[in-house]
Amino acid sequence: MNDKITGSCLCGKVVFSVSGPFEAFHWCHCSRCRKDTGSAHASNIFAAPDCIEWLRGKEWVKRFDLPEAERYAKAFCTHCGSPVPYISRNGAWIIVPAGTLNDDPGISPQDNIHWASRAPWYDQGVDAARFDHAPPE
């Protein structure tokens, strides 16, 4: 994928575009990513750092680097708290939270990393009931 696609935070104050090619798409199950997302895993797309253009709201972005971690970082909108893209700590990648993109990035998850750290309830959830809308009350 070499076309530009846009993304944003939940409230729309931060808007960006990214262009490929995207190099990797990982689902990370480590405990840090689970705590960061409040979910079973983080869904992150990796591309060259110059693939991003901030269209609006870069001043709303705050970055957090976990001091004791070699690689972990996150960036978020200070208004709504949604994750937004950030440059990896070593400067090699732009890391794009996949759920922030408005369109299909043209790449699918390639792997599940830190699988041994996955939530103990993850495997059962994969086979749980599925609904196209909110579940019945």
C-alpha cells in the first residue's frame, strides 16, 4: 500500500495521514500492551518514520516512555485519551495503532507476538458468541 490513508483519535482533534509501504502488522499480547489498550492485545502497524503527516492537532499529542522498558512507548490525544501514532524509541519506525485508521491499510496482522503473555481468557474469547451489534440485553 503506497496510497495515503487518514486516521484520527476518537474526538477528532488529532488527524494524520500515513502512506506505505507498511512493513509489519503485529498483535502484541504482552502485559504492557494489554494494560495500555485495556484489551487482549495491541494492534500495531509499522512503517518508515517519514510516512506520517500530521494534518491537525499535533499539539494535542503527548508521549509516554515507560522508563524501565527498552522499547515500550505510547502517544495519545490529551483531550480524549485515544492512542495515536508515534516514533519508536530507537527512531526506526512509526508505529500506527491500527484501530485509528479510517480505511483498510492493505496489510493484515502477520503474527501474534508475546503469545506466552496473552491474557488467560483470550483463547476462550476467540470462540465466544458473535453479534453484528450490541448483544441482547
